[in-house]
Amino acid sequence: MQTTSPIDTGKAEGRRTLRFSSIDDVLADAQQLAETERAGKVRRLGNWTVGQNLNHLATWVKFSFEGAPMRVPWIIRLPMKVLARKTFIEGPMRAGSKIPRVPNGTFGAEPIELEEALGKFNAEFGRLKAGPPALPHMIFGPLTHEDWIKAHLRHAELHLSFLRAD
């Protein structure tokens, strides 16, 4: 579904209800979405293509290992660390959030071909499956491997929920 004006994703209706238990679950869903997209049967309930969603998710997994291009101010980190850690890791994440002072409100959402994005997605989630990032989380500090996985699964649930088979 192509629109001329951006969709308010915080108010999007008809999204899929997703709850991934493992990296294998999210990899399988991404593969199914890619197959559905190749057949021209994906209905977008948000603003991004399948490729953009997969690239965005891969980008944030990569940031977990290599560092993000931004620093979260302590005034935000402290209350988030105390109040939101369990919600962030156990989910669900809230739709429509944007990072202040970041163009387009996030990273990794630029247009990209499906196959390139799927390759990045599979590589980065495979990397996460193989072991935890050595870096601390940019808001919550050190996380266990299980919590890193859960955080990225919750993120994937949010973004992939905007894509449906038509």
C-alpha cells in the first residue's frame, strides 16, 4: 500500500500480533516476508518497505556489537535504566517513537533492495545468535546474552508487525 503522506505508526490498525521466542523464529518470519514480498503480496501498514524494516533491524543489531552513532544523555539513561529496562526487554515496544535530533527519527531506514537487506538481517541476527555483544547497551548498560536477544526480538516484533501477507 503506497501512500503520499506518512502514516502515523502509533495509530496504525491491523498490525500482526507477534511474539518471537528465538532468533530462529524471527529469521523464519523474515524469510516468509521476503517470499511474500517477491510475490508482490505484502501489505504495508506502516511507512517502510520490507527491505527498510529488515535493514533497520539489522542496523541496530550491528550497533550492539560495533557501537551506535549517538550517545544517550545521562539524564535520559538514568530514568530509563531504572523504569524501562524490564519493559524494553520483555516488551512490547511502543509504535511511533522517534529519536530526537536524528534525521527521520532513527537509523537504518533508508531505501534498500530486499535481497541486500535480507542478507544483512540474516548476518546480523546470526551474529547475535552466535554470542553476545561485548559492548554495554547504550541505555541499560551490560546485558546478558539472553537479554540482548530478547531486546532485539521485541524490536523485530514491533517493526515486522507492520507487514502482512495480502
